[in-house]
Amino acid sequence: MSKDIPGLYGSLVFNDKVMRQKLPKDMYKALRKTIENGTHLELDVANSVAVAMKEWAVENGATHFTHWFQPMTGFTAEKHDSFISPTSAGEVLMEFSGKELVKGEPDASSFPSGGLRATFEARGYTAWDPTSPAFIKDGTLYIPTAFCSYSGEALDKKTPLLRSMEALNKSAVRMLHLLGNTSVTSVSTTVGPEQEYFLVDKELYNQRRDLIFCGRTLIGAPAPKGQEMEDHYFGSLKPRVAAYMHDLDEELWKLGIPAKTKHNEVAPAQHELAPIFDTTNIAVDHNQLTMEVMKQVANKHGLVCLLHEKPFEGINGSGKHNNWSMSTNTGVNLLDPGKTPAENIQFLVFLMAVIKAVDDYADMMRVSAAGAGNDHRLGGNEAPPAIVSIFLGDELTAILHSIEGDSYFDGKEGMILETGASVLPHFMKDTTDRNRTSPFAFTGNKFEFRMLGSSASVATPNITLNTAVAEALDQFYEELKDYAPEDIEKGVHDLIKRAIKKHKKVIFNGNGYSPEWVEEAKRRGLPNLASTPEALKAFIADKNVDLFIKHHIFTKEELFSRYEILLENYVKTIGIEVKTMKEMLTKDFLPSVMAYSDEIVQSALAKKELLPSISTKTEEALVCKLSDAYTSITEGLEKLDAAAAAADAKTDMYDCAMAYHDSVLAEMDELRQTADAIETKIPDEVLPYPTYDQLLFSVV
């Protein structure tokens, strides 16, 4: 790796340093004003930026530009145009205008719109997001943009995210001013999304239809060794993995992505990358880019990066931890308790606003993590349950309890960690432990939302969280606005006391994996939306529709369109898995079962002919097992066909999704059990695909 890491970092990003160098001073100031204050960008400024951006891009080897956006496909989209402009002399100029910078026109009818746009209504626009810096990748200048229809509806994830950031900023600043902190002019949310993933050998991957088409294995018996020895987590990196991570860091750093931490995760072949915090819309862009770069770098190393939530049955799947906080333009983290959190009324107000937001909109928090892939891991002893609760830790819970009971909080500032070994250094330990079973945990000065799946965009949970907290702050503001400045502290105390009594049911510091918690959560009235179709209903619940409309995040039409898109995506995902499973079993697995059965029969016949007195009971028993499995799988495929056909016959998309969840997945699970059981009887060289043993332990 290059020794000049500071010189490498951001070298392919049109960042503030480059803008300062390339732009005239007045144009630079105008652009900074737009970025910092959200003021309108004039065309002359856009033209100046476009010229500077093009010159810088060409200097760094770029020949094309693209408006990079995040449609409702779950992936990013891009259309590449070259900088060349032909002249009458038969030559070309390298040109790029302000108009081309600020606006693009992709075909909106070819992306999911959930009924917002008809097929013949094709026009859509991409609009430059100047707050997220442009970058160069593979010889193309990438310009982060929002994507909307001709009539102004948001067709992407960035537009509502930016709206939610503005809503929270407005509500938070107003609350801070009420509390006497008038020096603050803006509040931004920050996010650091940790990313889990698997690495498998590319040659083996290419032999598995299920991994190619679905991102997860649909059949496959467990390897003799899984994660039970707990030796992979934080273990030494295999040379091939270390080389991949080495190159991945370098590529991410060039793009200004602050990749910080890398390590082995719990499951074999599973790993994690964690970045440093960034402003939410930039962090979302960076995470989408990270997932793309992870796959590209893996390909160069003869590997494939799997981002599915559950690529392998029987071992931990992959999640994405969304570390979220709020910071002022004066550099204060509003979720930092300080040394005396019990006396920090600013912290307590914002903490209580988050608790209220998560309790009031727990169903929407669950929706924000919903997806066909994530359903395979939520609720297992590897991921939080589908029940949304908050872990605060002992100290903050005790503080809130003392406020509720009007008692004095006698907290200790910290304790020395005693290891019992005098050679080891002594240091102050944190005032509370961590809880990895909690879906929404306070971790010192931020909240970690742990439900999100590894392949998902982090835009949706942050849209939900920003908007819900903005609403909580607005309600608190209405309760406090009539207090005189000298009485505001008492008003805050009374407000928090009322809020604790109403919302403490969402606070749970115990084991979220335990069955007892499921029963306790039910008693508390917390929603348990176990599957994606169940969860998605919450998207169009009246209270949630009202929330997003009130804060101008979505129109009613935009909300219902997303509901339809998410349901349709769920159905399509499982539909592809059904077709893939049928192909694997019919074209690959069953012929192998039959071929091996014939081989055993021929071997037994040859043995009988050579030595008539020798018993062939073992061979006969194995052939019977193979034959029974063949029959069972054939019948199971017919049941699967019938279940899928019945689901597809549903005219309502929600009913269709529920049928896929309740019936189709059940038939797939039964088929898998039969195939996996008989796979263990068949030699590896006869099987038509690589086994779990090979997939999970071949990268060394």
C-alpha cells in the first residue's frame, strides 16, 4: 500500500480542497453557501463548477461523466456520456456545461414507480446534490444526484432522505433555541454504517446457480465444522483475504470513504468493514459505493463478495449496523451525555425525543429493515428480534427512573477495570455494558440500529429515524414553548417525567434472543412484525402516512407507490428463488441422485455376479434411500409449483406476498430438508455443485 495515505485519501474526489484550488474565489464562496445553507445555485456558478470539475476529471483520466442515483431497485443507476463535443473541423472538444452538471434525463418509465408513472410517461430528471462530492471511478466522473419524475414525485431514496434531514434540522434548531442554545444555526445527522459480507472463491461461485441468481444457497448440507468453535471471529486474516482487504481499503480511501476497521466476523468466510461517521446523505452514498467497490475488488482477486443477508443456512447471516447521532454546526454531539448526564437537560431532551420516536414509530423502524433476505436472519440467535426495543444501559435507565420517581440520582462517574494481572494497565471502564441482542442500542454517544440487512440501503432507516425524531421534538416544543426562560428547566423535568411513563415500555436491557422477551414484549404492547409482508402494512398505516406528509418527506402517492414496490420486490425475489430451486433440483441434483443410484446398482450387480454369496443389503438400503428422496423431491416440486401458481393467482399484491411467505417458502424449506439430507449420502465428485465445505473453507 502507498505510504502516502494522506495523499492517497480523497485523490479521486472533487472535494473542498480541489474546489478551493480550481474555482474562482467568488464562485467557491457561492458554492459553499449552497452546500452549507441550502441556498439556490445560480447558473453562472454551476457553469463555473462544471468547467472546473471537467478539467479536474480529465486531468485524472476521466473521459465520461454520469449522474449517479439511487432508484427504488435497491441498487444504484448510471448512464455514461462522454465529454467530447464534435466541431465543424472534424475534431472534438472536451466540454461539460452547468446545465449538464445540474440536470440529467434518464428514462423514468424503466425504473420501479409503484404506479406513480405509466409506461408511456417516460421523462424523469436527475438533479445534482452539491452536498455530496463528485468522484472518479473507472475513468468516469460520478455526480451524486437525486431522481424524480416529470411531475416532481421522488423516484429514489436520496430525495426523501434530504427532505428528512431538513425536517430534523428545523425541529432540532428550534428546540435548541428554546433551551437557550441560540448559537446553533444547523443540526445534521451523522451515520457510520458497519458492513458485513462473505467472500467465496469465484470458480466455486460460478458453479452454483443459486448464488448467481439469488445471492444465497437454496440447498446445501452443513459443513462438518461451522462457527461452533468460535475461532473465526477476530481471528487472523487468511493471506488471500488480507490481500483483498488491503486493496479494498486503498480503493475506498481514493474515493474519500473513511474505511477504518476490518476484521473476521463470526461465521467462516464472513468479514466486516466499518467506516468513520459522516453526514447522513454522504454516508448513504458512501455505503452504496462501498458495496459496489467490494464486489469489484473481489473480482480482481478471484473472489466473489456476497452481500445477501443469509447466503448459507445454519451459520450467521450478515447485517449492517446503522450508527446514528445528531451534531450541531458548533461541533456538539447532542447524544453525548457528558460527565453528568443527569444534569444535562439538552442531552435528556434529545435522548427522550429518540426514545419517544422509536416507541411511537416502532412499526416503521421495522419496515425500514424489511426485506425477503433479512427475514431469514431477524429473530434468530444471530440478529435482533423483529420486535423493536431500545437498550439504554444501567446508568441512563437509572437516570430516567430517578426523574420519573422524583428521586436523587447518585451515579458514579466511572470505575476502574480490574483484571487481576498487575502487568496490565488500569483504565476507566464505560458506565454500561453493550447489548448485541438489542435492535436499537445506545452505545455511548450514538444509537446503533442493528436490524438492517447487509444488502439494504441505509437511506430508509435514516429517513424514518430523522422524521420520527423531528416529530417528537416538535411535540416537545409545543409542550415547552410557553415556559419562561427561568422556568424551562422545570418544564423539561416535567416533560421528561411524562414521556418516560408513556414510553418506557420500549426500553429493554435484557436478552433480546430469549423466548421470554417475546412474551414480555407482547404484554407491553410492542409490535412483533415477524415477516416482511406483515411489516409493510405499517407503511400505509394512517399515523405513518400522516407523519411523512406532515413533514413533507413523502406525498401520499409516494408512500403508497413505495408500498407497492416493496411488496412487488418481495414477491419477485421469492419467485426467482422458486425458479432457481426448480432448475437446480431438476437439471442438476436429481440427475446426480439417479446417476449415483445407478452406479451403486451396477456395483452391487457386479459384486453378486463375482461373489454370489456376498450380501448387498448395504447397497440396496442406500439405493432405497436415494430412490425415496428422488420421489419425495419430485412430489415436492409439484407442490411447490402449485403453491407458486396459487400465490400468483392472487389479485391483491399483499395477499400474493403473504401467500409466498406462508405457502411457497414452506414448500421450499421442505424440499431443502430432503435434498440436504440426501446430499450427505452422495460423494462430492458426483454432486453437481460445490458443497458448503468447499465454499466456506477454500479461501486461504
